[in-house]
Amino acid sequence: MGMMPVRNNKKKALNLYTRQRGASLIEFMTASMLSLIALAAVGSVFISGQKLAAERSKQLLLMQNLSDTLKYVKEDIKRAGYQKSGGGSAILSGASNVIHTWPTGLSYVYENQGGQLQVVSFKQRDSGGKKVVSLCEDSTSPVLVIDSCSGYTSMLDQHQIKLMKFEVQTTPLGNGVSSALVTMTISGQLRGDSSVTKTMSATIKQRNWQ
């Protein structure tokens, strides 16, 4: 059996060395550049997702504030005109409807659980130079008092929400004091970000306690 020539072994070793040598500087630079591009793409997607999430969170905050305000009024206004006795709806003195309205507010009266007549007012007013939707409740005689009520409570978070408008409209449905639709429209803006705005409306029909 013959021996393999030494020259052939050296040639194979040289070829093996040539095939196994490391990547060149250009290859490293190309690979690094591709990695940076991939990282930039992933980072861009992540940042965009964070911005969208933050924007959505702001919109939800504003929507929740406005929605809660309208919901509170809608739930409370169902009691407008209620009284246990008397054979009719309780109405504010001097008012022509159970729910007395004006362009920036509304007021009504009902008998509470303690048997007292509860006067309730919701209206747009200025508080420290800011527009707010305020609630005032007073257990007194059913007199029509719009601006003299004390102890107003803001319905919105004044530190985060800027009220743009609170409008009230009444649509008569007949000749009776219980025949009317009341439409409330509220618009707000997120403080510090004027791009986040929202307008919501709600319509309530006066209940008939006859």
C-alpha cells in the first residue's frame, strides 16, 4: 500500500485554512449596518405603539369625564317633578316646565327621601377663570333660584379637563308641563393637549308624575 505524497497533504491543509479564515472588515460593517437598521425599525414600531397608547389613554380620560357628567345628570333628572302627594308634578315656582332650562343650564325640583323638596341645578359657570359644569343641590322651598345658589360642585376634573361648552336645549312635545325633550351637549378638551377634544350629547324626556 503506497504512502500519500506530503505535498498533497500540505496543499489540502492550505486550502482548508483558506476556507476557514474569518470575515473581512467590510462584512462586519455590513452586518453591523443591517443590525442597526433592524434595531431602528423595531424601535420605531415600539415608539409609535407607545405614542398611540398614550393618545388613546388621553382620549379615554376625556371621554370618561364627559360621559360620567352626562350620565349623572341623566340619572338624577329622572326624579324631576316627583312628589309623594299633591296629585301632580313638583315644579319650580315661576317655571313653565318641570325641567326649567336656559342656554347654559337647567334646574328642577323633587321630593327627596326625607320628604323635603330638593332643588337641583346644573349649569356652566366660571370658577377661577375656568369654565366648569357645576352642580348645586339645596333642600329649600321650591323657588326658582339660578345664580344665588351656594356650594357649587364641579362635575369635571378641572386640572385635566377644559370645558369648551355646556349647552341645553328644550323641544316641546305638547301643552303639558311634562311634555318636553331636553338635549344637553358638552364639549371638552384635555389640558395641555388641544388636539384631544370630544363632544357628547344626551336627550332626556321629562317624566310625567301626574
